Amino acid sequence: MSKAEIIRRIRDFLDSIGIPVLEKTLPDDTFLPGIQIEYGSLAIDPDKLKYPGDMLHEAGHIAAMPPSTRTRAFANAGDEMGEEIAAHAWSYAAALACDIPAEVVFHPNGYKGSATWLREHYESSERFAGLPLLAWYGMTAMPGQKASEDQIEYPQMKAWLRAHDDPALAQ
């Protein structure tokens, strides 16, 4: 699958779930090459984008953010480790939804040397890192623990965007 095809699939998916993708010229010093979070949108510079799978990881940050933060986030997803791990789980589910291989997201040049472990973890596990947060956010259900008919088990998603700042208050 070509880089252009991967970008098209990811872009179509993100647009369909409410994360706009903007093509524009970006500075050379973005956190990840050719990609930047901009107020709930994902800006990409196709000429500088080295790893298209990074689009899903950064979109995972947008999706896992509290809604009140999502529209204010610019350039950096922040350093909240729970949201980082939730973004891993989200991006794996999104890769499946886009019908792209997990190694496109968990590529060898990312994740501080843990990409292979992450890919293997999500492809072979039933205890997915980050999944409890996605379930608490109301975005999916833990495998085997559907509480009602309206819930969908991971790696499928009931909702692709976190709907509440504090999910405990949404119950």
C-alpha cells in the first residue's frame, strides 16, 4: 500500500469521525515530522510527513482528550501518561477500522523503541494497555464485559471521540 493510499484512508476515516485533517505547510520543528495537532484538528504537511501512521496516533490523542481541552490543544498533546496509553489503544483500533496494518502505526522509528512490543501486544493480547481508560471514557467496552446492548467490545468502538471531561459524571 502506498504512502498516498495510507494517508487517504486515514484522512477519510478521521474526517468521518469528526477529526478534520488540514493539509498545509508546517514548520520543520513539529513534534512529529509533518504533523501537528491544531485545536481539535490534525494538520499535516504531506511533503514532511515521514510516517503516515503517526496521523492515527496523534488523532488518538485528540480523541482521548477531554472535550474542553481538545479545542484548545495546539502543537503538543501534553504529557498526561494515561491519555498517551489510551492513544495507543485508540490508534490500534483505528488502524483496524482503516484496514491498514498495525505496523503502519507502530512503525520501527517510533515509540522510543517499543513499537514492535506495542504492535505484538495489541495483535495478540486480551489485556490491552490503555483499554480500561477508553472503556471508562465510554468509547468501547472491555472484551467479555459488555454491560448492555448498546456497548461494543474493543477493538471496535462505540464512540471515536471522548464525550465528557469527567466520565464519572456522565453516568
